[in-house]
Amino acid sequence: MYINKNFNFMALMRFSGGHIIWLTVWATTATAALLLTPLSWISIPWLPLSVIGIAVAFYVGFKNNSSYDRLWEARKIWGAIVNGSRSWGAAIRGFVGNQFTDSDVPDSEVQEWHKKLIYRHIGWLYTLRSQLLVPTPWEHISQGKHLRRLTEKRMKRFGVGLIDDDVTEKELKVCLPKDEYGRLIEYQNTATQIIDQQSQDLKKLRKESLIDDFRHMELQNLLKDFYTYQGQCERIKKFPFPRQYGSMSFIFVGIFIFLLPIGMVSEFVKLGPLEAWLSIPFTVLIGWVFVMMELVGDYSENPFEGLGNDVPMLSLCRTIEIDLKQMLGETDLPDPIQAKQGVLM
């Protein structure tokens, strides 16, 4: 998640500078061919070209709106995870106790239950984040060699624990009991099994009368909510933005940029032979605007990709971890995640 108010010039150049190069080459080549070779008879009136540009702009706008909806929905889901996690910590500390036992259980044992259930939940948070960062075939890092290397470079520049993600492994070794760690990480969907383990422990607590039926149901409903949030995240992660919209938007922008210098030259040549060369910078500018619109939508449609537009899952996990550990009265707390190069991950 970018946290600076605006992008500076260098950030824009790192993101789209390469596109300005090929746009300039194409605009210059097309203009020179039309003005200096027998191809000068080729001409496209500005009116049909402008109609194409308007249609493409509407189509790209639809794609960007839909991409933003995916990004914002992902952020709302993680906001719900934050709220649910705090409720889980407060409910565990408030519900699990000696209220309904025939003989008092030692406070140390009750506190151990609190810590076990809360720490395991922290492990679930980091596990879910890690699973959501697993690349899918339609994400940038899974594309051709050049785009893959560029994506990895951006992850290393801005990300925290994305290329070599050892954060989850470290957290799980601390948050899960030793007898559970080796077993749970072997599952295909570890996050699902962690919540199931929480449910099994709630059953034990009910059997030992450390919670009553009502509190058991309330805590189980919180686990149900966590399953719901996990499923919603997995739906966004595993169902791509429909490619008939994403791919056709890219194709339409390409067609428009291909035709753009031809139409621009036909207009500027009316001003004079020298003025016709002014079509080059205007072609580059207009083409860059359309390319940027396409890129904004393209890099927003996958909010769990591990890039700068992502939902800041690591920061949210750390925030929840600090809140829950403070509920347990702990003072040895991890540091909040800080932004790196203006990006909070």
C-alpha cells in the first residue's frame, strides 16, 4: 500500500519510464514514415480516431472500476479480520475461566489456555497471509522472463518478507505448540486446519466446564467468521479478474496507440510541414496517459500479489499481534511494520 500523498517524478519514471521509450520510438518512426516516404498517402481522419479513443477510455475505465472494487473488498475483509481478532482475544480472556467449574482450575492453567488460543490465532493470521501470497498463473510474477524479473525487483525494493518469506515460519514456530507445528504445516491448507484445531480445543474447554454452552457457541461463531473471511480472501485470490475484460482492454489500448500517430500527423500537417513534427510529443503524451490507465487497472486487480498496491497484510498481522499480546499482559512486543520506500506491506 502506497502511503505517500502523491507519486513523485522518479516513482512515475520507475513505473512507466520504459513505456515512454517505446512510445517515442513508435511516434517518431510513424511520423517520419508518413512525412518522408511514399507512405504519406496514408491518412486517418481525426474524427473516427477520437471515437475509438473515447470507446477505449470507457472500456479501460470499467476495468479500473472493477479492479478497484476487488482491491477495496480485500481491504474490507482484512478490516473485518482485525475486528474479529480483537473480539477473539477479548472473548477468550473474558469467557474462559472458573465461572462454571465444580472445582477451581489454577489460574496458571487458565492463563495457559488463554495464551495457547490467542497465540494459535496469531499463527493463523500469518499463515493466511502466506497462503494468499502464493503466486497464481495470471499474476505478474508468473508471466514472461522480463516481467517476472521486473516484478521480483519491485518486491525486493518495496516488500518485506515477500521473495524469501521467512516471517510466517518464524511466527508459527513461536505461536504453535511444538506437537502441533510439524503436523499442521504438512496440510495443503494450513490456515483451515489451524482454525479446526481451535475448535477442537473449545470442545475440550467445554468438557472441562471452563466455558458453558452459550460461551462455547459464541466462540465457535467467531471461528465461523474467520472461516468466512478466509474464504472471501481465497475467492479474490483464486478467481482472476475476468480475462475477457483484462485482456481486451490491453488489446484495445494497443490498437488505439498504433493508430494514434497516423491521425495526429494528418491533423498537425495542416499547420505546416515543420509543425507536423510536433505530433510526436503529443502522440507520446496521449499514448502514455492511456498506457498508465491500463497499468493502474492491471496492477490493482490482484490485491494479494505482493506488490506496492497490495493490502498491507503484514502490517495488519503485526498490529493484531501487538494488540493480542498486550491483552495477555505481555511487554516484550514486536515492532510495528514500517513503510519501505513509501510502501507499507
